[in-house]
Amino acid sequence: MRKTSRIIEKHMDQICTLQDLIRLAGSIYGDDIPVVWSRASGKEYRRTYRQFYDDVSAVADSLTGKGICKKNIAVMGTLDYYWLTAFLGIISSGNVAVPLDRNDNVLEEKIRLADLYGIYMDDAVKDRENFAAAHGIDFILDMEECCRAAEIGEKSRNGSFLYESAPDDDAMIVFTSGTTGMSKGVVLTNRNIIANTKCGVFFLDDGIQEGGRTIPVLPPTHMLQVTVGLLTPLYYGVTLCFGGGIKYISKNMKDFRPEVMVLVPMVVENLYEKIQIKIKKKLSERKLRAIIRFSETMRKLGIDLRYRLFREIHETFGGKLRTIVCGGSSLDADVIRGLDIYGIQVLEGYGITECSPVISCNRKTSRLIGSVGVKAPDEFCQIKIIDGELCVRGDIVFREYFHNEKETIAAKPDGWFHTGDICNMDDDGYIHITGRKKNLIILSDGNNVSPEEIEGYFCGHPYIKSIFVSEHSSRRNCLVASVHPNFEMFEEAEKTNIHVKIKEHIKEINRRLPAFKRIGKVVFYDEDFEKTALGKIRRFKYIQENNANAG
């Protein structure tokens, strides 16, 4: 029996809070290593599961001992061992963790909305006291002090916390991306987070290895990283390898050699592009096609030679990467198929912050490229399609928007959370997301246009780096394409012609489309669009700009 099956099979029902998960992982995995991290010096640090439990409980009990409970405490800093320990310690003390990004352009607004009592900041913020004082925050969490208490054994641990969590205790406030409007604070309970962690276990059960490694690189302000990228690996006894975030992903993959990664399309596409560049330098097009044909023939015979045939490619990324979980936005199906050729399987899924976040995902043994997989098990999630919109209820669905009863009622008018995403589901239960209801353009002639569909025709084109489609504010039935050209594809002398070339390409696409789906106006942006950490364009901002400058 696999070691990981002991916690999954025997203790699944006992895990109702984050405290339960940490406590059981500490007792079952003991001296196994859940966390490895490196410093700029190159020195590598490790903590066992037992030490990890001690550190989390030290943070929690330090807060409880100070009488701090039911307060909102921000966690702002680089995702590393100390961030994770502070995050879990805050929740395990009965407080509410609020992940924030110090580089967020609306950070001030989120701090105001969150009604913060305290904050954890890492050493990268040099003037922590001044920052806290400027925002009316009374308490700064000192991680070093808390962890030192655990290290020197100031408190004997007996498997308990001073504060014992309940499943319906509020655990997090996570802000939505704000791609279609202002961000809202999503209140998630222990029940929500644990239910989604168990969904991650369900989707990854055949795609994750005992004793394996993963590298958390996505911002911890996004729930995909929290539940699938942090908590699900801890559930399995997998080692989390911290190395400074996405900036150092290439180096860290070589050093830590992960088997599974949780990524967003932008990162996966960059990974695929690097592979393609490396392949083209080594092999001619003709030789590559011959190797691929041979590889596919052998796979049909039950012999997988991809890791030997493309060994050099795999070594670039550590040599062990086999599975990528991808979410946040749609991923080009050609990229998924391309990575398959080299032996890296992409499991594309779908989620939304309000659902903690994962609703559906492909699995290693049951996958349909072009879909976002099948939904999570009924015990955590039920779905219904109402007027084309995906609606969800169950343990993964958030409790409320923080201090926003009006929006909460609007989001769950009939007991179902209305995701705002338009979808269809095939006979085999695979879900296909076709667009955002909020983004849906209803033309004056009655035709409906999904901007995501139109944008999809331009994805991957070498001349276009970013694009989004909206409705012209004053011209009837006119679609506007806002485009940031891919200047890197052109020599300096050719850059003056890039707008002409893009317009020619748009005309070519237009000829293939029904009249009401054709682009009528093109707006060029020299600078790339402002995006969320998951790579989504903050289209709401630019639509407002286009409307103001409409002509």
C-alpha cells in the first residue's frame, strides 16, 4: 500500500479543517520532508512534517495567547516557507488570512476593504512599521519569533492547538481578479478550503507520486495555488520546493526536479515555446517528424520512449516533470498536444475564486483536450446549467462577499452560485467553457457575441501578443479589437508595417466569420495590457478607456 493512501483512505472523513490536515500530516508523515527552500546564498533548508506542524502551531498559539481571534490578518510577501507557516498559523488560531500582493495596483483599496487588524510581511518590506501605521494596522506578525519558539521547544506539543477550529469558521478573504469590474472580497470557510483540497486529491490521484516534488510559483493571492498547489501536495506527503517564485522557475526546475506543477496558460505557453526553440536548434523539421512518428508508433505498441528520445528536453526542466495542472484561463489545445508529444501531460481545469476555486478538471486517465474536464465529486460540488450559465452549489461554494450583502444575494439568487461563465456539457460529462456572461456582447440586431470566441481566432498568431474584443460604444453592431502587437517578431525597419500586417490578418479572419462576428475597428496599444497575476487582461479598465475615446 502506498504511504499516501493511509491519510487519503483512512483519514479522509476526519479532515474537516486546516488544523486537521496539518495535525494528521504531522503525525502520519513524521520525519518526511514537506518543505525545501533555498536562499540567495544557495544554501538549502529543510523542515520535516513534524517540525512543520510545530511551526504552524507556534504561530497559531502565539496569536491565541495574545487574545487575537476572529480578526482579519493580511499575509503579504514572497511565497515561501515562512509565508505558508504564517498563513496556516493565522487560520489555525481562529483568525482570517487575507493574502495580498504588494505589487497590486489596487492594494490600497483592498487593504481598506479588508478591515485589517494585523499583517504579516516578509523582510522585503523594509519599513514594515511605517507601512502598517500608514494603513491603520495595529499588529505586525513576527514570523521569526514564532518559529524560534517552535525550534527551541518552548511549548510541548500534544497534537492540539490552543484554539480548535470548526469547519464553518471563516478562514480566508480572497479578492477576485477584477477583470470585469471592481474586486470583491470572497469569504471562504475551513469547509470550503478543505472540500476543494479533497477535489484536488480526486483530480490528481492518478497524476501525483509518493515522495514527489512540486514547485509553487503562482501568486498565493490566487486560490488555485493555495488549494491545488499547496494543500493538496501536503495531503499527499509531497515536498513543496520554494525558490523565490516564478522569476526563478527555470533554475528551480533544474535544481528541485519536480514531477508535477500547477501553472497558468501564460507560463505553460512560455515553457512550450522554450522546448520548441531548443528542438529547432537540435533537429531539422524532417528529422523531428520522423522521431515523433517513431515515438507514436511505439506508444501504440505499449512502449513509451518519449523520455529517452527527448531526454535533453526533459533535463532542461529537471528531467522528472510529467504532469502540469493548468487553470486560470483557456490554454491553446495545440500547446497541450505539443507537450504530449514530449511526454508532459497537461490537465486543464476550470475554477473561480468563489468556488475555492476548482470546479472541474481533466484527469490523467480520463482527459478530453479542448474541455476543462469533468466536475468534482457530488459530495463537494453540484452543477446546473441555467440559460447557458454554469451554476454551482455545495461545500466548495463561498459563504459571502465581505461586507457586501447586495452582491452576495445577486451571486446566489436561487441558492446556486451563478459563475458568470457560459458553457455546455457533452454526453460524457466533459465541460466546455465558451465565454463570460458578463463579457457577452448583445448587439442591437439581437445577435450575441462571445468575445472569447473571437479572441480565440487570433491566439498564437505571431504578430499579436495580446488582444481583447469589445463592443463599440457609439457605432451600432460594431466590434472593436484592442491589440498589443508582438514587436519582438519584427526587425526595427519593419515595425512601421506591423499595424498594416495585423489589419490584413484581421480582414482574413473576418472573411471566415458571419457578418455580426466581424471586427469593425482596431485599436493599437504600444504597451502591453495590464493583467492579473494569472495573465488575464483587466479588460474592464480598457473598455472604459476605449469608450471615452470612441470615434
